[in-house]
Amino acid sequence: MGKHRKTAQPVAVVLSASLTGLATVRSLAVGKVPVLAAVADWGQPAARSRFCRPLLRPADEHDDASAVAWFVDVCKAQECLPVVIPSSDADALWLARHAALLRPHCRFSTTTYDDLMNIVSKDRLYAIAQTMGLPVVPAITEPTVEALTEWSLIHPGPYLLKPFYNRMPGTVLRQKNRLIECREDLMVYVEKRGSRGLIVQRSLSGGDGFILDCYGLCGADGRPIAMASHRRIRQGPANFGTTSFGEIPALGDNAVEAKLFDYTARLLEGVSFHGIFGIEWLQDKGTGELYLIDFNARPFSSIGHLRDCGLNLPWLAYRELLGEDLSGLPQRPKLSHLYWMDALSDVFGCKTSGSTHWWAWLKSLSRCRSFAVWDWRDPMPWVSETTLALSRTLRNARLRARPHRHAEMPKRTRDSFTRPRDAAGPKGLNMPIRASGFSESITET
């Protein structure tokens, strides 16, 4: 390894997954924390940020021993025990699975692997929620054809199909969500593909504008240190995808926000969790009731926007892992209300779905004061992402302009421009090169 000047301040290592990793890096930089970003490839947004030093992960995702050895070397190269923050379910599980080997060399969440599986596996999470008396969407887990036949007679469509957790190995569903409109199509799907790792839910009347998140941080004792609310105004794909336009905190009925915080606190009492969380709830349009959808046991795509509103969870998590007492902080801090947007995802999502007129989209853009990629203090991720999006758009346009190739082109779907850019990312630590210690403190100007 080369010689590098080390910093006395503990380094934060972000296991970076797409935009969530970038937002986590930037949030730590606001607290003047030196950051290493472990990226799967040099094309990831965090690799372009001036607020971190990128490291390329070991290549073989199936060689855990090699990944652990690489990461231990990274940690040993630091002067102090580094703080590790994962930005995907897969990376959080990887840390917990190898905690015995990694904990002597770094600091991270104390949540055990079994406790984490109870959270990220939706079947286990829903069972815990029900024991705590919390509403969950009617669902059936890995059903046989016979069991699904009976269940679907009681619960009419449409239906939402989900894996136990995003990018779960071996599951029949290779995407975050799949909407099936009617019972007949649902039966055909399961008869043809099976139901391994699959949860079938009844799709309630909610979607864009009626999905609420409770964001926060739990200490090592499992109690929430801070919490905030968020409303998903637009998602891509519409109603079921990754948020592209939202607001923090969620405006509207104060009673709904109070219920959001109450339900979240009750759920946290039923699990054992330490770290940053984002818990997703659906508000039924008809009854106003909140139903548990998901529990992200790590940073989430809008964590940078939450920082812009006044709550910097990565920085608080860093301080908490270093042993700082945060008990004096207000659990529900007063935040500045901001609309935020992932402009690239939102503009292409609106274009492909036809759900929003251009003038309405420009009006919503003018209301935003926080953006997923653009930051004048750190412009290169935006340059890279915008160039990539324009290149992809022009390439698709050229292909469509060649009539003789139309027959060869795959059918275009609504996800052509809106593939979730904040999916869970690679499984664990994965991609080549060895890394040396952090060379210089990075501070924000």
C-alpha cells in the first residue's frame, strides 16, 4: 500500500449503493467527517464525489472470505477504528453475518444477523407487526397453488407481488414490486413461475401521495433518538416504485403524522434494531388507516433531503457509534419544510407514464429546494449521471429511428427510463482492487 497521511479523526466507510450512498457521503461531509466510499464500479455516483475517496470492491460476490480479508485490510490501514455505514440491505446483512470477524477492526450497528433478517424479510416483519397490534396489508407468503386459490377468493385483486427482501437470492421475482390486476393472472403467474421467496399482497387504494415514511435513528438500546416524516408525492413507476418527488416533513393532517410516529415507535418496540431506519406506511384512501409496507434498516434514497431540512442522520449515526451521548436531542426536531426531486428519474418517469403534463412538471420542479444528484458544491455526480441519461436517451432514439431494426428491439416497458436507481445494489462487498488508508481530511466549503 502507498504512503498516505492519516487523520486522527475516525474515518467513515460508506458501503455505497447508488444515490443512497452518494447522499450518505455528502451528509457525513457536512459534519466534516473524512469518508471512504466502497463502490461496486467507478460509474457509481459516489465515485465522482469530491467529498470522499472511492475504493473499488473485490470482484467475486460469492467469495466472502476474500471480501472480508479486503475489508479488514481497509480498516487496519486507518489510524482509528473506522465507522461503517451500509447503504443497502445486502451490505447491512453482510456486515451482520461477518460481525465476529469485522467488529475488532471497525464500528457498526450492533443489530445481529437474525434480528436483521426479522426486519428485512417482509414475512417475518409483518408477523412481528401483527403481534404488536399494527395494521398490515392482507398477504400470503410463498403460497401453494391450492392455498393461493382459497386466499384469492377472499381477497379480490389487484395484487402486489414482492420478494422477501430486495434482490433476495433465489426468489422468483427479480424486481422490487410487480402489480397483477386480477385473480386469473395471479394464478397463471404462480402456476408458471412458482412462489419461492414471494409475498402476495392485496393492493390497497393508496399510491402516490398516500405513501408515508417515518425516518429516524435508533441507539444501541433500540430506542429512537430522532424521527421525521416524509410523503412520497411521485414514484417511478407510478404508485409502486422509487420516490422521485416528495416532501419533508409530510404536510396535511397532524393526526395522521402523530399516528405515523406512534405506529413506528410501537413497531420498534417489537424488533431489536440499532442504526438508521426508514419505515414505509401506506395510507388507505378510503379509511385513512396506515398499513405497514416496508422497513429499510439502513439509509434511504431521500436521506440527503432530510439533511437539507435540518436532520442529518448519517452524522448522528457516526457520532452515536463513536459513543457520544445523544439523549439530549429532541426526538422530533423542528424541520424546515422542503419539496425535493430526483429530477432525472422524475422527468423520464412522467414522460413514459404520461401522468404529468410538462407545465405541471415544471411547476413542481420550481417548488423544489433539494435535489438527489445536483449540488453546486459537488457537481461531478450530476455531470456523470446527466451525461449517462442523455447518452441512453439518444441511443434509444437512434434505435427507434431504424425501421429495419424494430423487429429486433425488445419491447419497451414503462421502466425503460425509470429503473430504480436506488435499488439495494450489489450483494455485500464486491469488486476488485486493494485500498490504502484515507489520505486527507475532506471538509465542506
